[in-house]
Amino acid sequence: MRPAFKNKISALALAGLMLGIAAGLQAAPRTTPARPGGSTARPAPSSVLRIEGVEYVEADEFGKTLGLKAAWVKTGERLVLKNETMRIELENDSRELEVNGVRVFMGEAARLRKRELYISKIDAERLLRPLVRPGQGGPPVPPLRVIALDPGHGGKDPGKENTRLRVNEKTFTLDVCARLEKLLTQRGYKVVLTRNRDVFVGLGDRAEKATRAGADLFVSVHFNSVASEVARVSGSETYTMTPQYQRSTSDNQREGIDGIANPGNVNDHWNILLGYHVQRSLLAELKTFDRGLKRGRLAVLRLATCPAVLVEAGYLSNDVETKKIATSAYRQQIAESIADGIMAYAAALANARK
């Protein structure tokens, strides 16, 4: 399950965030990213509308700046932007889109105005551009030598438990990360773990350990759970940090915390690229239900100073899925799928450096 720190942040936590790192529980000094729609390698579209207080750009026009052609699947409802390697399908009044078949959640719903479909300017610049043109208009291409793995929970915090099958989250996350460590080490990366045994590690300490180790990538591994409809809910999802000025996927309304800049926002461009490749790999190899690439201001993502994702590999509340997760063979598959997602991300970085 995701860490207990949800999207709601208390006034005390906000004050601590603004003061910087202290005792491993506060964030690194905040860097305020440029407001969306800043300088890019190619000109931004000129047609900007303000809808319900949010700046929107025409999807067709923005797609052209990325080399994408637009075509209606159903006029006024579903629009496709595509080229030889990328197919993005948008739907009017929906925050969901599909990128090469992978569910991805935007911060704002697409809107139809004057027979044209519009997407928010932040989603255009902080989601579509990084996926279609990695490196264009973003921060410098990051290195990828040191990878921090974060097995969720531990010690006094068991995470989610399936009492019927007598298993818990903390045991599985540690096992998956141990397997993933071996795979990544074999591929030439230096790997550090936020914990390598059954001990409790605070949320702030996890990101701090990665920063001290000079990590270029941070992957937090978890398993999910629901309280109702347990037999129906299953699948895999991946979280990246919510961009500044946007709502997280689970939020239906905007809140004051949306405008706060967090350390994790410095890497918005690379976060979404990493998340996409990891989620795509999970789906391709595990054949799980696609619960989507989502956004969240989770503590380890907020405080990470390098590109970061949080993976929810499956649901321990679902007995069928739990029985798979309880096998060493399936946990090896989870580790291999995450490793392959990281390799795909590494290849995208290499192309962006050319």
C-alpha cells in the first residue's frame, strides 16, 4: 500500500517543508520550478483558453509541435494524436488518456470548445511533451548510475496484510527489492536499499538515504489493498510526483497545497517518462489489470531529489492475486518487469542525449 502520508498535508508539515531538511523528516531546500509553459525547444501553441481558472491549449495544435497528427475517433468525443511510434487517445471531459495502450491520468480533464479538444497547459508540457519528446524543453538529461530501491514498510509497520493467507506487504516488498537489486547489479548499476532487513524506516529518511547515496533514480515498491469488493479489485499501478499547480489523481477538487513547490517537482519531466516505462513493463510482463500511471504527493515522491516512482505491484486484498504474489516465481517476475522498465527508461535517456 502507498505510505500512510496522503495528499493532505498539515500546516505543521508545510512549515517544515519551507524550512528545509531537518532531522531527516523535512524536505531538501525547495526549488520552485518554472511555471508551466516556460521556455521550450519548440514554440508553444498560441491558442490558450482559460477554463475554470486553468490554462488550456488546443490538443491538435500542441500535437503538431511534437510531430503528432490528429484525427477524431468519434467527433467531439475522442481524439487521437499519433506518429510512427506514439498513439495518444484523449476523451472529452475525462482525465484519463491512453498512451500506446497504457492508462495515464492527467491533472485536468480534456475539454471541448468550439469543436476543438483542449488539454491543460501543464498536462501538455509536463506529461505529453516528456513522453513524446524526452528532453525537449525539460531539465538536463539526468545520469543513471546509482539506483535507490525502497522496500515499503518494515519493522513495526507491516503494511497491508492478508490475514486469510497470513502474508504481509513488508515481507514481499523486501523480497522483490532484493531480487531487483541483483538484476540491476548484473546490468552494471550501483544499487542502494533504504532497508535490507525487517526494520522500520521513516518516510523522510527513505528519500534522505537515497540523496546521501547520490541516487540517480528512486523506486519505491509496494502492494495495495481495498476494504470492499476485494474479489473484483486487482492490478498494477505506478505513481509519480504531482506537478506543481495540479491536482493529484485521487483529488476531485483543487486545494491550497497544489501550488506548493516540492523537491520532487524539479524532475517532473523525467518522473513521468520513468513512470510510463515502468507501468508499461509491468502490464506487458505480469498481464495484470491496468490501474494506470497516476500522480500523487506521496512523501517519498515529494522528497526525492532524483527521478522517482512508487510501484503498487498488486492487491493483497484479492486472494487470487495474493496467491500469485506469494510465490517466489511471481515475485521474480515483478522484479524483472521493473528492471525492464528501468532499462527502457535508460534507453530513452540515451536517445535524449543524442
